[in-house]
Amino acid sequence: MTSRSGLWRALRVALLLGAVLAALAHATGLYPLRFVTGLDLAIADARLRALMPRTTDPRIVIVDIDEKSLAEIGRWPWSRDHLAALTDELFTGQKAAVVGFDMLFAEPDASSGLPVLDRLAARSPALAAQLAPLRPELDFDARFARALAGRPVVLGYYLTNQRDARRTGVLPAPVFTAAALQGRPIAFTHWNGYAANLDAFARAAPHAGYFNNVPDPDGLVRSVPLIAEVDHGYHEALALAMFRLYTGSPAVVPGLPGGRWLPRDYNALHSVLLVQGAQRQAIPVDAQVRVRVPYRGPGGPHGGSFEYVSASDLLSHRIAPGRLQGKLVLVGTSAPGVYDQRATPVAEVYPGVEVHASLLSGLLDDHLPVQPDWSASFEVLQVLLVAAVLVAVLPRLSAVRGAQLALALAGALVAVNVWSEQAHGLLLPLASALLLTGVLYIGITVWGYIVEGRRRRSLARLFGSYVPPELVAEMARDPARYDMRAENRVLTIMFCDMRNFTRVSELLAPEELRALMNRFFSTMTGAIREQRGTLDKYIGDAIMAFWGAPLADAGHAAHAVRAALAMTQRLQALNTELRARGLPEIGLGLGLNTGLVCVGDMGSSVRRSYTVMGDAVNLASRIEGLTRHYGVDILVGEATREAAALDAAGSTDAAPGWVEVDRVRVKGKQRSVTLFTPIAGRGSAGAPSDEEMRLWRLALGAYRQQQWDSSQADLQRLRTAFAGSAFIGLYAQLDERIDHYRATPPPADWDGAHTFDSK
């Protein structure tokens, strides 16, 4: 029969092996895990944001049709005469090197009214003669075409995938055809339609590139297809078209892999080649012929990545001539109303024109990050390395040393990943290896705790019925420090007694009474445990608890006071139920005291318990008994009040307020003790006002100095002004006590304390 430890060992091996196999299945693509892929994207985004240069690229300028331009020139789209003037200014006045338009000119411009005049001229030869000399000025499309002609301009167009495969305008010539692929089925981004520019513009400026951005499933634009397929022709992106025109129009050649080590069915480009004579530039691409956009910063006119120039400033000649000389200019818009905004890893709202500017910047730097075709093999090796190191070494280390090893290994993986991207532009997977590191560390460490944690389980058995589970878990981190041997320690002790129990019990059947007591004990014990208290015992309808053992608690007094306040609040909900059932309400008496006690495992050979003993315990019991006498729910000894005030000094929780009740000498004690009752805080329900407390302090002070007239005058003002106060009974009681002392004056050595001769 297999032993229990053998079953645990087999389960451990199965779980760890399952984690490794799941990581390998994801790395090889056999069973991709979506959450791991999402985590890889999140890591890549974080790395991008951390490593962005956040500097301005001086080679590229964005001419921005911004809100200012729309306000000065008019709403978009502008008439083509404005665009012709803008183009002339960019080349003639500013001497730009290349201008790219991140916009589409697919519809004729009728803003000059020329089509209407042509229809009228067809009916009137005289009007036709007058119109002929004006036509060059009124044909805005022709003016724009003349401005484009013969200049280094790249127009933009849009590719679509629609059921009806709509096609408008004139598409530029493809950069290469299917014959260049030698029959390889490369996974290009495929489109069945397009919206391109008017024929006049396409002939005037034959260079064009699409400005499509293809977002990932989460809606973020991380990559741009460098080459896309339309009708077996292969077209280039806007940024690539501008780069080629700037660098002398090199030919575009698909970089087909030719290594013997590749499998026969390998169908992907390793790069896109730009060939001009003997010069060749290889642009690495992924399996879908995409490149990652190397974002430089947060984007926008104030993002600092590129210089933005307002189009209205150029049209109004407010920009010094020649300022843009030799620069690559992208004409686009950042105005929200034109809807050319993208969601990217670096900003939720990012100008679409800056996506192309960032890609163009990467082409100029010859640094475009890409996920290499061998990344899956790298991920498999990375997973196997992590598994080998951790499985071989972790079982021999302590939990702390194991954590240090796991963190060091994770740090090394991150460092290699960042270095690969920074030095070589390689986007390598990381999430599977990091997750496996965490899973193996947790699995192996948990196994160590299962095998070696007998002392922890023993600790839970010893203290589980007394101490809240979260404290047992805290103690279990270092079980050698805790046992049940008796020791002297300063603790805070609580006694809680149910009032009106006899009357309620007479009205309830045994089962109903049992349910009520269980509900009462559960409610009160819950409040004790939430404040890190240790349950000592149930004594009939009473509860005994303490704070500060077995787990040391520097704030034991404050925790005990908060528990007492919470218990009185929870009793209100219980009384609401009793009233609804037509039963009398129950009350609470809570006494708290702080002092040196003996705490530990005590009892006989028949029955033992973890409890406290000592003079401070007895005083706590006496204090609880006085709650009925003073008509308050909670009474706290002065030692508890002082300790709670010190504990709350550095706390973010609202500290309770305090009302001094009396100075007393309980039976069997020679030393007097001052009693207080806590209140939830100023402004809370039932809390006394500042004026009420001021009068009460005056009354108490005068009473202790035997100034009976002054004290009773203050008490009369209290009973008149605050007739509805929760402490009205306290005021009446002190008034009666003064009447007694008037008739029977206290002894000469009286210290203001009231002596109780019974428990």
C-alpha cells in the first residue's frame, strides 16, 4: 500500500511536470496560452515605456492641422487651394526634403463653385468665354496637382477589407509582385479593397503608401505591416515610401530565407531588403511582415518626440523661411475632431500621424524591433533552463535562499531580454519563463513546508481554538518562538457579560435559547478576533479574552478598546432582531484592564487550557462588574487607557474619545484606580459635546476637592442642558453621592475614590 508521503511526492512531481509541459506547449505553439501571450505583450509594453529615449528626433517634423489651424483656416476638409499653398510653402519657402501626407484625397474639390459654373457655361457661350481665363484659378484640384508635380511627395491611402471589396481612386504601382516570392505562401496582411487618391494626384505624385494601423486584439497599435498584399501585388507603408524616396528610391526585394537548417515548409520572410546598386539594407520583419513601432515618447505636440508646426503658421508665413530645410515632413492632424487618434502602449490617445513618424525614425536609425523567427526555439530553451536549474537546486535550499535564487534567475532573464532588445532589436518572449520560475518556486517551497512543517501544524492545533487564523499563520512563520509554557507578560484582559440574560431565557424555548447564545458568542468573538484578540473561555453567558499573547502585540490595549467598541455596535444589530421578534433586548458589560499577568498552558492532568492569571485579571473582572453600577457598556482601567493612547499615537485609525467615569477602590484592593469609558469619536452617535465634557470635568474636580456646592451646581447644569445624554444616570449618581457625603463627610485622608465593599 502506498504511503501518504509517497502520494504527496507523486502529486508534487505531477504538478511540477505539468507546469513544465504547459510552458513547453505554449512555447512550441502546440497549445498557446492566451494569458501568457497577453502577459508577454504587457511585459513588452512596460519595457518599451521604460526604455523610450524621450528625446526629439530633429530629422522629422509634423505639420499639424491642429485646433488652431481649423479655427483660422476653417473646418476640415480644406479646399485644395489651401493644400496647394501649404505644399508650395513646404518646398519653396521651407525647402523640405520629403513631404508625406497622412490623409486621403479621394473626392474632387467643388468648393470653388467651378462645377456649377461649368453647367451654366454649357448653356451660355458668352459665359463660357469669360470662364476660360478663370478656370486655372478656380480648379483647386488642378492647382494642388501642379503643386505636387515633380516634387518629392508621398501621398497616403487606405486599404480595406469589405464584402463588396470597394475600390476608389488610383493605387500606386506595387513594390514587387508575387513572382518575387518564388511560390512561397508568405502570410502578408491581405486586403481586398482600397480608398486611394484621385487620378490627377496619383499621376502628379506617383509615390504613395498606405497609412493603415492594425491594432492587436486588445486594441493597441504595436505593429505596422511594412508590406501588404492587394490582388497579388505588394504595397508599402507610408513611412517606408517616405524613407525610400528620401534615400534615393532603392528597390524593394523580399528577403527569402535560404539556410539549410530551416525546415522545408518554412514560409516567412526574414527581412525586407532595400537594394540600390551594391548597397543593401535589411529590415527584419516578423512572420506577417510587420515591424514593431519604436515609439520615442508619450506622443502629441507636447510629447517631445517630434517637432510639431501648426499648418496655419506655415500658411500665414509665421515660420521663418528655411527652418524645415532638409527635413522629412509629415502632414497630419492632432485635432480630436478629425478622429486620427490611436490607442498605443505609450498613450491611450496618440496621434495617428506620429505612429508613422515613429516608424520613419526607426527606419532612419536602422533599428526596428522585431520578434525573430527563431523566438519559439529560444523560448523552449529558456523554459528548459529554468526548469533544470530550479528543480535541481531549490529542494536543497531554505525558503529564503530559494526565494533569492528565484529572484536572481528572474532578474537574469529580464536582463537578457532587455539587452537583446536594446543591443540587437530582438523582441524575445519572457512571460512563460517568468511564470514557470514563480510556479516552480512556489511548488517546491510548498512541498518543503508540507514535508517539514509538522511543527507548524502542531502550533495550529495548540492555538487554533484560541487565536485568530491569521495570527496562527503569522506565528507559523517561526514556530520555534512559540509554545504554551507559562511566562509573565503585560497584557490587556477583557471580561464581557451579557445583561438581561435571565429574562430573555425565560421567554425562549431551549433550542431558541441555544441559537441565540451561539449567535451572541459568534458575533462577539468575531469582533475580538478581528482585533487580534485571543479567546480564553466562555463562562456561562460571559466571555473572557486577552490581547498580547501568544503573539506579541505592541498595540494590545488599543486593539482591545477597538474590539469593545465594535462589540457594542454589533449588539445593536442583534437587538434589532430581538425587537422584531417581540423579545426584550440584551445588554453588555465590558471591563478592560492592562497589567502584568502569567500566561500559558494551565490546568490539571484531566483538562488544560491556554489562559491568564494574576492580579490584573481579577481587576478586569471587578471593573466589568462595575459597568452595571455606572450604567455604561464599557469600563476601562487607567492603565489600559494610557496604553491605548500611546498605541494609537502612530495609528492611522481614528482614536476613540474618553470620558472619565470615577476613581474607585474595588474590594480586596488598597490602591485606587480611575475608570474611563471610551466613545467611538467626536461627532459619532451618542458622543457627548465638548461643553458637556467640560462641565463634567468641573463637577468631578469640585467633588474630589469636597466643594459640594460647586460640584452640584455643575451637575444641575448638566442635567438641565443635556437631559437626553447617555451619561445622565452618571450625573444623577454623583449628585446622590454628594448628598450622602454632606450628611456623612468622608474621612480626612479621603483621596476622592469611592470604595466598593462587594464584588
